[in-house]
Amino acid sequence: EKRRSHKIPLNIMCLSIHHVFTLVALTSFSAAARSTIAFVGKPISQSHNRHTASHHKKLYLPPSLPSTVGVSKRLTSHLYGKDKYKNDSDTPKLTQNELLLQLETKLEYDGRISSKVSQQDNAITSSDDDETTTDDDNEETVISSTHRCALVTILGLPNMGKSTLLNALLSDDLAIATNRPQTTRHAILGVMTTDHSQICLTDTPGIIGSPAYQLQEGMMDVVNGAVRDCDVFLVVTDVYSGGKMDSDEDDDDENLDKMGIGEDMLARLQQAHRPVIVVVNKVDLVADTDESVYTNTPVKAIQTIQKWRSVLPDAFAIIPTCAANGPDDQGVVALRSILLANDPDVNVGAAIRNLGRPVAGMFPASSGGMPTNEEAKAILPLGPPLYHADFFTDRTDRFCASELIRETLFETLKKEMPYCCEVRIEIFDESKRYLDEDSPSGSNNKKNKSMIRIGALILVERDSQKGIVVGKGGQKIKDVGMDARKKLQAFFGVKIFLDLRVKVDKNWRSNKEKLKQYGYM
């Protein structure tokens, strides 16, 4: 076994071309004829293989080409002294910075380019309280050891308001939101970053108990992946908690339990041992009076909160919200305060008190009342930010353009809209996007020349669906184009030239190759 520890491929690489060709020729002989290979030099014992272990051959290397073991020993000796490499336990434990500095000073040769480690202003430093990192622009950022970063997965039934809640938390329209179920088909990441926290929110497709085709299976794979990787669960439901809403495909799904999230998913939440926050959305739908729902919480909302508390007794909080009211909604503000509790200017208690009289079940019985900042930030793991401070989403401009066009299709066609519609961006020409910015100030050139040229293909599965999208005399597709162009111009801040075409692609939702191409699998 000691002889096998020498790695013959590394040694062979050090041989001269002549030795390599000689070795290849000799290895073609039979095992009996290859008892010994002899070259001039220092021998290294080497077993051929486990079948001829008893015939230990001698492989010779030129004296000027040492073995890899010798190299490592001399390197260790050079750094720590001649006898230090004999026992690994005697090797001094060096920090990464110390080791890099020693390598910088000890390993010098002609033509070597000095690394940044030797430069005092870019040295890697560490202390008990802070960590210094350097970004691509060589701007140093000091990260406190109390910085918190969390992956938060938003999940729930279709049409519960998950995308609306994401937009409200981010104070920006990142994900499209309509009143049609399963509007969201991809996992969409939105990042909230402050000096003390980074919250990575992932919006997921609505949970389907029995996927009907490959597209829905791919969407559920997205949900499972987001659930597996998250630090905090953000479960979004409404005041009906699984009550049937208007939908076109999933009304008869019998695999969802009475909570409307599925028995399997509910069991995963109960057994995950990770923080869970439940958001009871759309409480304004059951308001008894015209006054704020937070002044006097509706009875139906109270019943829903208590029902969720009975199945998730350890949930950190169950917050009533009206996400459609936007980022200033009191429920959204309270939820955002919990997620950003690590920031010193955030007051979790005050945000929750703005929700009105506390409702039984909003917080676990063991907590003794509404949470403090210390309790709220404890649900978020300590760690440095995963993304740059200016990072907002991982989705490209092409993706955002396709989603805005698909949202316009939902809004224009309403219930006539075929659920199987897919939008693919074939042309996204940005060559003239920054003309106004690049033109010199004070020039006589007219402004407003910046433009993005977009060519989009709308896919349907049947000829009859194509007729619905195009409309009589092409009026429907013209209306879609006009409305979508306005949205795209508002989103990108420049003029948009939009060309829409409709094509029949039969059964694309069940075609794995097409789904992979479209990013669903």
C-alpha cells in the first residue's frame, strides 16, 4: 500500500519524450517479459497493478527530475525548516493571510508578477468585528460580523397574491400579477439589501396537487427546489385558506388538503425546523365596514389566522395583509420590518402595533406576545451578502420583456386568453438604447433617439386559439401591442419598437425538449 501511494501518472509527466516512448513500447509486452524497466537515474518502487503486486518493478527517473513527494517536502522545508515536514502535527497553524504572505516572500523567481497580497492597501485583513471584501471596482466594503443574509421562499396556492406581495415588499413591479391562476411560471428572485441585511425573496409558481402536463411538472420542480434551499418559508394564503376561486384548470384538484397548500407541503413545513411566516392576504375582501381592516380585524380573517396557528403552532408570525394596496400597506410594512429586523432603524414592535389590536394566534403562545427586534432577527442566519448592493434580480431584460407582454395578453383578452400562451423574445436589439446618454451635452442633435427594438413570438397550441389572440381583422393583437409597448417603455425608460407575431406550436406544454428550450425544465 505504501508503494501504491506514489502516483505514477504525475511522475511519467516529468519524463523526457524519449523515455515516454520507450515506456509505451515496453508496456505492450506480456507481463512475464516486463519484470523490470531500467533507465539511468534514481529508482522509485512502483507496483504495476493489483494482479502483479508481487512483482515490484523499479521505475527510474532522471536525477534532475524529482518526485512530487520530494517537491512537497522541499517546499515545506523551505517554508518551515528542514525537519518540520516529518510530522504533520508539528506544522504550525497559519492563517490564510500569513500563508499567502509567506508564499509571496519565499517563492520568488525571474519574471514572476507580484500578487496583490504584497500590496499593503489590498492586503486581506480580518478582525473579530468586521470583514473587508473588495468588489470588481476595487471598492472596499466593510461587512459587520452581525450582518444577516437569508433566502426566503414565497409559496402558496395559485392566485393567492404571491407576486403582488413580492412587488409590495420590494416597492417595485418585478413580477407580473394578474387575476388569473398560475400567472407565475418561473422562480423569480428579488433582493432587498441594506447596510445590515440582505433578504433574497424567491417568488414561486402556485402549488398544484396533480400536475396535468410536463409544464406543470416543471413548475412544481421549481417550487420543490426553492423550498429545499431556503432559510425562511413565507407562506401566502388568503382569508378563505384554500376556498375555491375562479380558475380554469385546477378547480377539481383533490390532492390539496383543506388548508389549500397540500398535505405533502404542509408536512414539509411542519418538519423542516426552519422559520415559517404565514401571510393571510386579501383581508379587505371580508371587511365588515368601510374603516381600515387593521382597525377592526374582520371575523373571517381572525378565523383564518387561528386555523393556521392550529396546524403550524411554531410559526413565527401570522400576519394579515392587503398586498394589493402596495408597499405602504400596514401589513406589508409589518412583514418587511420582521425581515429587516437586523437594521437598527427598524422597530418591529411599532410596525406590528400599527396592525391594531393583536389577534389571538398571530404569534406562538410560547413567545409571550409580539416579537422584539432581537427575536425577529434571530430567524435570519448570520452571513455576508450573496449579491452586490446594487443587485435587484437574476432575470434578464429579455425575460422581463416577455413577462410584460404575457401580462398584457392576460389583461386584454381576460377569460378569452388561452392559458397555454407563451411569449418568446426573438429580437432584442439594444444598439440604440443609450444614444441620448452618449450624445454630447449642448449638441444640436435631437434627444429621444434612444430605442430598443423587440420582436416577440406568441405561441399557442391550436389554430382556434390563434384566432382568439389575433382577433377579427387583427384588432386584438393590435391592442395587445399598443398596451404592451406602453408598459415596456415605462419599464425600460426608452422608446420601444415592438413587433408581435402569433404561431401555433402544438402540444408544446408536453414537449420536454421545448420546455427545456423555454427554461421550464
